[in-house]
Amino acid sequence: MLLLIAGLVVFLGVHSLRIFAEPWRGAQIAKVGLGAYKGIYSIASAGGLALIAVGYAQARGAPIVLWDPPLWTRHLSALLVLFAFVLLAAAYVPRNRIKAAVGHPMIIGVKVWAAGHLLANGTLADALLFGAFLLWAVFDLRAARARDRIHGRVSVRAALFGDVATVVVGVALWAAFAFYLHGWLFGVRPFVT
């Protein structure tokens, strides 16, 4: 469990610099340059992610059950994660109405993903992992919207092609993950009871 906690601290810590230390972040970029900063950020993020993966796998080996979620929460979680994947796609597909409407679809997608997984999983490791990501996303979205107000968010001009592509890419990614990759990566197949 300590590796999971350490990974969450490192991974979410570096991803929280814009929330809690924007001036410090800017000073570091000015000092070392954007490329070097991104390199250090990426290495720290990858290290934190590796610790999360190893720590979560270890915790799943000896789970501490906090609650026993009913079966229907798995189905609700799958639906919420579908929306999360569409939001993730909206962050990258150009000129779509979802991004134009919400401004930060990836952060909202993380919130939806984490909430869905909290509903469907009842161990201490799940509560730590998904609860930490949900809490981080709440603060990150608040900070991102504050930056938008200060700097003025530029509206994205949406087009029908961008909307359709966003939904198609999001659903395709969700299907690949739900039916194949989730089981392969995590040993849990969402639609197998």
C-alpha cells in the first residue's frame, strides 16, 4: 500500500503544480527551459505511474475490503467510463462542441472515470486510487477554470465532423479498452461476472 500512496503523491504531485504552485512552475520553466522542464515532468510522471501500478497490483493481492458493491454498479461504471472516453477524445479531436462547451474535457473525464470506479470497487486500494484521482480532478478543474477567467479562454469553433469524430473515437477507445485492454492490463474484464 505504501508504494501505491508514494506513486499517487509523485504522480498527482507533479500534476498539481499548476493548481498549487503556478508561479514556481513558471520560474522553473524560465530557469531550465520548456524542453528540460517537460522532460523532468515526464520522468517524474512515469515514475509515479510505475509506483501506482506496482503498488496497486500488490494491494490487490491482499485486498482490504471496505464495502461490497452491488453488481449494478459495474454496469453504471461501464456507462460512466464510456462518457469519460468520449470526454478524453474531445480533449484531442479538433473543433468539437464538447470541448467548446466544457473547456477542459480531459479533467472532467478523469472525474467521471474515477467516480465510476469508486462506485464499482470496494477495497481500500480502490478508494485510495480512484478517490485521489477524483479529488485531484476537482481541484485541477477549479484551477483551470480560474486560469481561463484570468487569461480569457478562447472559444473553439466547432464543426459537425469534429463532433462525430469525437464520439466515434471515444466509443472505439472505450470498446477496445472495455472488451480487451482492461482485462489484459489489469486482469479484470468489466463485462464478465
